[in-house]
Amino acid sequence: LFEKIAKGAVKKLEEIQSDKDRFSLLNDVVYLYCPDGYRDTKFSNNFLEKILAVSATTRSFKTVLAIAEKCK
């Protein structure tokens, strides 16, 4: 996330539930677990930007690993 999140926005996000998808918010990072794949989650980048009223970018775990490898 590119901006600090307002407390009210966090509460709105916490009220939204999914049968399978889970998220965790730590500082300026939303960790998202989508066992059926990111394509089918309602927690898309656009959705999170709208609910949290911030700009965001999304990276898959595979992409994060590739970036970490290139930084070695």
C-alpha cells in the first residue's frame, strides 16, 4: 500500500468475509491467501484500493521470490 490506512477503512475490510480467501494486514502490506487462485478472489487490487481508500500494487508470491532472487 502506498498510503497509511484510516482506522475506519480497516474496520470496513475486516467486516468483509470470504468462505476461503483470507487476508492479514501488517503495517502497509496486505497478505492475501487465495487457495483457489487470485483470479477468483473478491480481494483484488482494485477492491482493496476502493475499500481502504489507498493506492496499492499486487505481487504474487512467485513474483516476490523472483525479485528476491534477482536482488542476491
